[in-house]
Amino acid sequence: MLMGLYNYWVVVVLMMIGFYIVIAHGNLIKKIVGLTIFQTSVFIFYISMSKVDGGTAPILVDGVEVYSNPLPHVLILTAIVVGIATTALALALTVRIKEAYGSIEESDIQNQDNLIQDAHSQDALSKASSTDGSASQDDSSQVKHSGEN
Amino acid sequence: MVFDLNTILEFISGIFLLIGCFLCISGGVGILRFPDFFTRMHAVGVTDTLAAGMILVGLMLQSPDGMVVIKLIMILLMTLFINPTASHALAKAAINNGLQPIADNKEKNKKESNHQESESSNR
Amino acid sequence: MKDLYAVAMLAGIYGLLSAAFFVAMDAVDVAITEASVGAGISTLLMFVVITMTGRSESTVRHKPLLALVVVFITGGLLIYGTLDMPYFGATDAPIHTHVAPRYINDSMQEIGVINIVTSVLASYRAFDTFGEVLVIFTAGVGVLALLSVVRRREDDESIDSTNESLHEKHLILRIVSKMLIPFILLFALYVQFHGDFGPGGGFQAGVIFASAIFLYTLLFGLNSARRVINQSFIQLIAALGVLLYGCVGVVSLLNGGNFFDYNMLASDPIAGQHIGILLIEWGIGCTVASVMVIFFFNFAGRHEDQKNAQSEEESKC
């Protein structure tokens, strides 16, 4: 049983390596590399499932009876191209993040976000206190107007 | 043993393939054992190109079909063009970034130490 | 490992090794795609981004113990889940018994193309491939939206003078690449049209075509590459590729069949299938090549814009 299932275990090990890189590293580029490793391990999973003992590549030639399953090949072809599209978009976002925040370390970005959020909440509090004062003035002026009418 | 054409061809192609494999392995040993970036690249650039050439010639002698031989010849030409150019590009990038070969430094160090020894012996 | 260049290089080597693995698993189409995309384009884009965002990782690392625990638990559960799966290479696994025999046995009579992967990709499952082309196109649009800069037009004279000054410096590389680029383009066209008879098809051809343009851009500068290939022309080609793909489906609708039913495209069903596959592979090739070029031009253009902005600030100070 061990020798029959080792391909799945290799895939699980690779997947967990990619997963660990995504959650444990703070650098955005390393996270993207971890995602790539994760994706490739899923491809290896599907392709290893499609292999048939004694089969050849699924191109019809004379004299060959057993072919490997072509269906996962098609799915993985699509998946590879979609993966590169996602990676390119992720890298573009990384460039913009670097321009906006000045660094691509997750902790730095989080610190700056917290500072911005604190500043915004302070602004909101001060605005709310000033509008409360002006709103009560508006109400009293409206009451006066309606009283006059 | 019957010495017809097929056996001789297989024998010769086997020799080419073995030489190619040996060159590849020696290039790999070179990467691990040489001291400097430039010497390592020299080891890999030369032996890998020749090894790829040998393996391709060995495969050419074994293939039954004319089309396959022509495709292999084209791959061989491309490899002969591209591999040395890639080594050249790597070396150029290394020198542009400031990496100096060890041999220059050793000579400079020897001259400097000779000067220092002669100066200290003169005093 | 703190040097991000080394990380990107290792990721490229990983892609190449997985491509070799795919060849060992008889998946030759997938191997070409993974080799060109994973080991070529993805490594190149990462290098360009690392040039812009800094070469080494700073050393702030929180404790990885919780991550390790989560990873081990998940890994253990997954391995427990694989204990019921069919053995590696078994011929009676469920995956080989439902749809795949029909594709393998009937693909020659129904479609007449000997590469079963191409026939499944382009004819049996053409709708999925349409979605994939749309995803690539959307990624191109996204990168354009995120990274495009309004560039100042440099005169041809300044471009030529820059070229001349750099010519001596990069002499060998320029000459060899000028000899190689026509062959690379020819190989891309060969892979495109040969997808019916061997491994190949639209994606691989598009990526190889784009890599020839990358080679030219890397050696001769972004400005002269933009003179050769106009940015708006590339965007037009990307959109036209998707349009061509969709039109093939709509034409088969108008002729009385289902969406993407190629039997309706010509009087003879097999000829119709061939025409349909040819046209949509052409559309895929156009879109993929132009979107890859859009990626690279925009990343490199952003980098040049940053460099110009920096040098302007320094000259002002």
C-alpha cells in the first residue's frame, strides 16, 4: 500500500510547504512564490492521477493500445495559464503596494494601516463633536423659524 | 557476434551517450568544487555544451526516421549558439556588478605582500 | 534565505523540474506549457518586480510555531484522506472509466485530429477554454489598469543615439539574439499550427512568441521595442483574439447548431471541426502573446517611470 500511494504523499508534502510559506513569511514576494509552489503541487496531483501503467502520451499513433488519460491534461493546461495570470496580477499589486506604503513586509504594511486607521478615527471623533454642536444650532434655528411661521 | 550496420551504429551511439553523461557529471562536480564564480561557469559552460552535443549525436545515430534526425540537428545548432551566449551573458552581468575573478586578486595580493616584505626587510 | 533574486531563481528551477516530471508522466502538452510559463515568464516577471521592490527581505519574523502546527494538522488530515485513493497508475481507477474512453476512442472519427488533448481542449470542451482566454484577457486589463503610465514620447533620434552607445557594450548578445529571434518566432508559429499533430497549441505558441519580443526588449531597450510594437496595437490584438474565439461560437449558432458546435461551420463535419479548431487556436495564440507582451511592457514601463522620476528629483536637488 505504501508504494501505491507515494505520489499523493509527495503532493501533500509540497502542498504543505507552499501553505507554510504563505502563512509564515511576511514578505509579499515570498508569499507569491509559496502560492506558486502550492499551485504546482496541485498540478502534479492531477497529472499523476492521469498516468496509466504502460500508457503513452495521448497522441494517437499506430500500434499503441493504451493511452494516458487526456482529461486531466486539459484541465491542468487551463489551470497553468490561469495561474500565471493570477501571479502577474499579484505582482502588479505588489508593485503598487510598494509605491503606496514604501515596503512589502506584511508587518510594516499592517503598522501603517493601523496608524492611518487611528488617525481616521480621531478625525471622525473630532468631526462628530463639531457637527453635534452645529446640528443643535440648526435644530434651534428651525424651531425658531417654524415658531415664527 | 554479427557485425552488421545496426550493431555498429548502436555501439557508437552508446559510446557518444556515455561520453555525454560523463561530461555532464564532470560539469556538475566542477560547479561544486571550483572556488570562484568564473571558474565554475567555465566548467559548466564548456562541458554542458559539449555534453548536450554528444548526447544529441548519440540520439541521432539511433533514430530510425529522417525527420527526427533533421530536428535533432536543428536542436544541436541552437544549443551550440545559445549555451555559450548564455555563459557570456552571465559573466558580463557578474563583472558589471563588481565581482572580480580570484586570479587577479591573488596576483595583486602577492605583489602587495612582496612589496611589504621588501619594504620591511629594507628597514 | 534572504536574497529574493535567489528565491525567484529557485522558483524558476522548480518550474523546470516540474515540467520534466510532467514529461515523465506522459503529459507532453502540459510539460511544454509549464516549461515556457513557469520557468520562463513567471521568473522574468518576478525579476522585474524584485528590481522595483528591493532585493532582500528584512529580518522581522514572528514565531512560526503556530504556522507549523496548523500545517502539520492539515497535512495529517490530507494524508488520512488519501488512504482511500486508487493506486498510482492503476488502470481501473474511476477517473479512467467514465468520459476518458469516449474521448480516446471516438476522437478520431468525430474530430479527425490525432492529438487527443487538442481535440478535447478545442472542441469537446471549447467553452472552458473560452473562459480561460477571458481570464487571461482580464488579467491583461487588470495589469493595464494597475500599472500603466502615460509615457512621454521620445524622439527617434534620442532612441537611436542610446542604441548606438549601448551597441558596443552588448555586442555579442545583440548579434546572437538578432540571429535567433527569427527562429524563435518561426518556432512559435510551428508550435501553433502543429498542435493538431503533436504537442502544442495556442497557449504555448503565444508564450514563445512573446518570449521572442521579450528578448528583443531586454537587449535593445524598452523604447525601441515600443517603436517596433505599438502599445495600442497590442491591446487591439488581445481584444481581437477573444472576439475571434467568440465569433466562431456565434457563427455556429447562426448556422443552426449549438454554441461552439463546429460541425455546422462547413458542409463536411470533419472539415468544420478542423476549421473551428484552427480559428480558435489562432485566437488563443493572439490573445496570449499580446497579453504577455502587455504584462512585460507595463512592468518595465513602470520601472523606467520610477527611475526617471528619481533622476528628475535628484537633478532638481
